[in-house]
Amino acid sequence: MGAERRRSVALGITGASGAIYATRTLAALLAQGVHVELVVSDYGRRLLRDELGEAASVDQLLPFLTKQYGPDVAAGSMNVLSNRDLGATIASGSHGCSGMAIVPCSMKTLAAIAHGLSRNLIERAADVMLKERRPLVIVPRETPMSLPQLRNMVLCAEAGAMMLPAMPAFYQQPRTFDDLADFMAGKILSALGFEHQLYPEWTGKVEK
Ligand SMILES: Cc1cc2nc3c(=O)[nH]c(=O)nc-3n(C[C@H](O)[C@H](O)[C@H](O)COP(=O)(O)O)c2cc1C
């Protein structure tokens, strides 16, 4: 890969609650100048519209992100791939994607990754990350969790994925949903190897 080529990351959005975590993560990656290969499942598409409104539908995501998070998102680029296209770039280990995050990750997609099903592009790209030993960050959201769901998380962790549950912290004194989303997006960017200032570092005491 040429040194001039910008870093490329895959982002999967599935139908688990927490669409704001996905849009915040996408905006933060774009603001870093990253190229994002974006795949949204059918229920992920529904989630974006149900939780954030029609303005956040996939075909309008860029203007939505610009309005919500500012013009810095223009630093990056984004390619929207069909979840049905198992011949897309990120379905192959030869594609130079440096990592993948699935935000949020439904229990269905979690189960599929745990068992290597590769039935759609999100599942296949996750499988590629595991076989190529590249970072795979899974952000599951469900509560409470059944034993099979807990076991599927262990299987993914054993296979090399980072399990990063949608569990924002409160030490940074969040006041808005955006504060909570910033924390989760920051954790995801850290796990993918990016520096950021999405949440304050823990200083040993709660800053009021
Ligand atoms: C509004 C809404 C919220 C949902 N929230 C969750 C959730 O938090 N966690 C989960 O595992 N599934 C949730 N589901 C169910 C999944 O969307 C469903 O299992 C779907 O088949 C997941 O498919 P996907 O992984 O391909 O997106 C939700 C569904 C809807 C419609």
C-alpha cells in the first residue's frame, strides 16, 4: 500500500439500539481524515431513521453528520457498500482495510461472527478481520443477556475481537446524549489505534 494512501477502516452498523454511537464514531473517523467503508444492515438502516430521524437515513448521512458534528467530517471520505454484496472490497483480505468496528452490534450479528457464518458483507468483513489478525471492535447492545449471547461474546473475544460493549462511563460528568456518544466513540477510536480528544483522561478524581 502506498504511503500516500489514506487509512481505511470498515464500519458496520446493525439493528441494535444506539444509532448515535454509530454516527458519532463515523463522524470522528471522517474528521481524522480516514476513508470509511460503510455497511449498514437492513435493520441498521431502520435504526438510523427510527432513532435519529429521516435526516439520518443512509443516503443523507454526510449532510446529517456535517450538521450534527461540524465541517471537519469533510477531511475523510466514505464509500457505502451493500450488505448483500459479498464481492465488495472488504470481503477480501487482500483489501487494505486496517480494521473494522461494528457499532452497534446486534445479538444476531454477534452470533453470526462467533460462528463464522459470513452470510452478508458485515459478517464476512468481520470474519476477514479475524483471519487476517486485524483489529475487530464489536460494540454489542442488549440487556439483560442470555447465556448464548454471553457465550458468543466469549467466542468472539477468543477469536481475537475486542468486545467493547455500549457502556458509557459517568466519571466525565456527561450532561447530554452527545457526551455519552463521545465517550463510546472515543473508546472505539482508541481500540482502532487513533488518538482523539473525545473524552477527558481520568485524572484520579471526578472533575466537577
Ligand atoms: C427498534 C429496534 C431496536 C432493536 N434493538 C436491538 C438491540 O438493542 N439489540 C439487539 O440485539 N437487537 C435489537 N433489535 C433486533 C434486531 O434489529 C434484529 O435481531 C435484526 O434481525 C438484527 O439484524 P442485523 O444484525 O442484520 O441488523 C432491535 C430491533 C428494532 C426494530
